[in-house]
Amino acid sequence: MNTMTDLDWLAFLASRRNGGDPAALLGGAASPAVRRILSRHLEGAEISLDEGQVLFEADGDDLKAVVAAADHVRRERVGDAVSFVVTRNINFTNVCYMGCRFCGFAKRREEDGAELLALDEVTRRAEVAAQRGATEVCIQGGLHPDLTDHHYLDILAAIKARVPQMHVHAFSPFEIWYGSKKRHQAPADYLRELKAAGLGSIPGTAAEILDTEVRRQLTRNKLSAEAWVEIVRAAHGVGLRSTSTMMYGHVDGPRHWAAHIDLLRSIQKETGGFTEFVPLGFVHSEAPLYMEREIPGVRAGATLTEHIKVHAIARLMLAGWIDNIQVSWVKLGPQTGQALLAAGANDFGGTLMDESISRSAGASFGEEITAAEMVSIIRDAGREPVRRSTLYVPLERYIDHDPVALPPLKARAYDPILFLQKRPQSTCDRQERVHA
């Protein structure tokens, strides 16, 4: 039985900020089954789906050994740099009728707060982002019933006309599915058209859990796991890279997590198109799935130990295939995100500037961490900050200088780096609100 509290786990992660030999933990109190899996992996063996499930069921000393192995593999695969991208989220519409039960973002056309941004406003936001140093805009929105069959193409053309150098990372597989239906095209043909119009890459969101039983509960299976995989493979096939994601902490469990990561790995073996894996903890407080309690057994988000497991085991299962493991600070908070850098993660995501989807579900960690704040958080973890492109090309290493310290784009009540100033000298005393 696990008797470690969140504070104990945070203390353990802090104690590993300078690394250490994983053999010390593997030879300690970990169970023979976990020691065997991790030892074989450190010798070059791939972790199977069944072995992944065993690791996801680990706790206590077993989980400590998993974390130590993940941190070691991270250092071996990508070194001590922690990257981030200067980006702006542009959620161009929140009108959607798909009825995903985990979503607090969607509104109907007639509701207060429903919006569909004009193209001029979308491009204005992209231009402001460029003036603030952004190399990427991330564009996603609801599946608005009034969108024309060329709306996504119009967005791309308008941004490229106004900010031609901007990388446009846009349109989830659900949006690609929706747009291709409107244009009566196969997804691959539609993706070629989007690429020709300026699409640079796509977010691998809308994956949730790639399991039909779970998807029926979350989304009524409106975008099936098979359709998600088909669209992602099609994107990779036409030369568009994508992220990969998993939303966990709701009606799912260890078997689902291991199978989801195993499926992503199998796609990557075929296409090589994923740039990173982004674990997305379920934000519950304003999500209909949790508030309405229509589905029995819905949890109030993942625990801290589950956050640790997902990041660490993803590092191990995906090693050599998807070597960038990102923490989502907007879901977890910057302090917990920083702690997970000792559990296999090597990327801190984007500056965002705007964030509507997680905030609408109840996330309370703000909408932006500036580049200067990113560097402070990463340095405090004892790692090297690197500004990167969307496709993980290093653009600037902050070895002997800092980014320009810009004020946040919007006034904010939450200071994302206050924890660096307030905590005691011992980093073992870190604590933060965790969705648990």
C-alpha cells in the first residue's frame, strides 16, 4: 500500500533534481517484477503494453524506481535541456454542438459569451503575437455549424498574408474530420489543401483516450478512435507533423493508459510524424462530465501520483520513438510542472498568451507564462532553458543571457513564478494545488 503523501512525492522529485544512478533504486526495495521490467528496458528492451500496465499500477518504492529510470532515460535521450515555444493560442470560436461531456468551453450560438472571431481579429492576434516574439500560433475552435466549407482555408490564407513567417499549428483531428466532411473530401486530400494554404502542423488533441468504451462515455464516440488514427496518419502522410496527447483522470485507468501510449508508439513506428507527447490531466471542476454526474465513477481529475506515472511511463514506453515529453503547465500549474521535470519530462510547452479551453473547464493557473518566466522556472529546476520552434528546432539557448522581460499580454491575478520566491530554502517543501 502506498503511504506517501503529495508532499512526500514532491520531496522525492526535488531530491532527484540532480539526477542519480537508477541502479541504486532498482536494487533497493522495488518489487522483482518492476525491477525486471526496468532493468530489461535500461538494457535496450522495449516495454510492452502488459508491462506498461504493471508499471502504471506501481506505487511506493516501485514508483520511485520507475521515476528514477525515466529520469535516467530522459538524460540519455535528450540531455538536460528543457525547451519551450513562444506561441499564442487563438480559439476562434467557442460555438459547438458536439456535446463532449468533458468540455466546459462549448456554447450554443444563442448563449451569452458565444463568439466567432472575424478573420481580421484572428490575424490581428497573430500579428500581436509576432510582435511579442511568437514563432507559432495555435488555432483551434469549436465545430461551429455555420462555418463555410472554406473557413479553415480562409484562416490560413489570412494569417499567411499578414504574418507570412508565422508557423500555423492548427486544427485538431476533430476539426480536420469536420472540414473534410464539409468539403466532401477524403481527409488526406483536405489536408493537402490545408498544407498548400499554409498549415504547418496539427495539434494531436481530441485523442482523449483512444479506447471505444471510454470514448462513448466522453464524446458518444462522435470522433472514433479509428477516425482519429486515420486522420493523424493522413496528416503525417502528406508531410504534416503533429503532437500526440492523452487526457487522463476521468473514467480511465492503467490499462487504458498503457494501451493508448502503445497505440501512439505503433503509429510513430509507421509514420515518424509525432513531435512530442503531451499528457493532459482532466480538469474537472467546471466540466459537465464531473458536474452532472451522469456517468458513474467519474473522478475529480488525476492524483499527483498519476501525473507522475503518466509522464514517467510515457518516457519509458516511447523512448527512441517520441523523445519529447511535455508538461502542460496550464493543466497542472507551473510548480507541479516544474517538479515533473524530474520524472522524465523535457519540455514546458508554450507561453500561450491566451487560453480558453482549460480555463473554461476550471483550470486556474492563468493564460500566459512569458519567456522570461519560463527561463526562471527551468533554471530553478537545475536545467538549461531552450527556446524552440514548433518542430523542436532549437532557436535560442539561455546560457548566459535572459529573454526580454515583457509584461503579460493580459492583466492577471495569478503570478506563475511566485512559488520561486515564497518557498523555503529546502525544495522539499514544495506544494501546490493539484487536481486530485
